[in-house]
Amino acid sequence: MKLYSPSEIREIRDRFGFRNSKSLGQNFLTDKNIIDRIIEGSGIGPEDLVIEIGPGIGVITREAAQAAKKVIAVEIDTDLLPVLQYTLGDLDNVEVVNQDILKTDLKELIADEDFSGKVRVIGNLPYYITTPIIMKLLEEDIGAETITVMMQKEVADRLKAAPGKKECGAISLMVQYFSEVTELVKVPKTVFVPQPKVDSTVLRLDVRKEKPVETGDEEYLFKVIKAGFAQRRKTVANSLSVLGDVTREEIMKALETAGIDPVRRGETLSLKEYGRLAEALKNKG
């Protein structure tokens, strides 16, 4: 069954009377070369457990199942359950879980499985919940080795942006704190059915075993990073005033302690600089 074939996708939609949900990002990939690059780039091995977010009709799921020991596909849309039973029912190493990924206890899901390899996450993420899903996967520390996900190009550009780039934001540094971000492949909108309005990009996040910044309080580090980006046109000294728990004098002292020029903009600071700054601010300069 070639689920990436446009004619196969049309036949399945007609058979089940299924209508794609724009809000759930249900655009199905039709380029086998890109699918192969996703599977290969994710590093899936024969003993690995794969968690797939939003399998759709199973286009990528079937290919992942050929490479992994088991695939658990988490799908929120109940209308897709009979479709997935039809497209994946012949595979004995695929399990479909009808849940909202943002409410799913992934640690519990993984703990119930018997496998000797790595945990790999793959998926095609809806635009409006891309960053909440990624932060859930990273912050909950589910034990994943890699997270290989397709998303709208503009979101991918933000997640992989280096400090000083216009695309760089608080989310960039937060994701890069937890993982090394690599672009695997650009995906033009023309290889989807139905065709979306924008292009996509596949990123692989290699989850860090050791963080690039030593901090005893990740929550406060992220609070400082968000403050630094809150008012992009202001200097970092002025941006940090939104923190509320430090005085102007303490901010200036902390910047001096961290070796950061107070007239720089927050978007130019590196992750390590934010680490030093958060530590200094927490100690009131």
C-alpha cells in the first residue's frame, strides 16, 4: 500500500468520506524521497520505539514501522481511527492511541513497552501547537534520543536561529538549551495533499545529555530569556525591567557581573550569556 500516492490518498478519502482538518494540520505527504529522508535522518533502528505525533492516514507510520521495533502513533482525530485501521491493520508492530498529545502521559506510555533500543519521536506538527508540543517533549524529559518533526518553515527558522539573527527569539534559546537542532530537509508545499499555503521544514532535535548552561533553576533562566526578548527594540538593561523582582541597580550590577554590555539588545545574547546573567540576577547582582 503506497500511502504517499495522491491517487491512493484520494481513494482512501472517498472510501471513508474523510475531510482534512485544516486546524489539525492534516496535509499528507506524497514525496517518497522526503519520507525516506525523514526516516533515515531520525536515526530509527530495529530495536527502537518510535512515538509518532499525528499519523494522519499513516503515510510516514508505515515506513517507520519497517525500520523500528514498534511505533506508537498518537492521533487526536477520532474520524481517522477507522482509516488507520484500514491502512495499518496488517502491521503487528503499530499501535494507534487516540489521545491529545499535549495531554498524553508519554513517560507512562513508554514505560509499558519492552524494547532494548532508543526512543525516537517523529511527526508532522500542526502550526498552532508546534512549540507547545516541542516544549512538552523537551521539558518532560521523556527519554527520547531524537525528535524529528516537520513544521512550517517560519517556525523551523525560529527554532534553529542563532543569537543576533532576526528570527531568533526566546523559543530558539529554550529549544537549543535542551537540544542540538539540525535541519534535515526543506519540504515544498507542492508535495502535500491537500496543498497548504506555506512550505515546511523537517528538523531533528538531538536531545542533550548535558546542558550547555549550568543552572540550578531552569524556570528562572527561561524567565530571564523571555524578558530579554520581550521588548526587542530596547537595550537588555531596559528589557529586564519586566522581571519585577529586581531593581534597576541590581540589573546593572548583574550585567556587569555577567560581563554583558547593558546597551546590547537581548536578542544578541548567547545562551551561555543568559546563563551567567540569570545566575547574577538571582543573586541580586
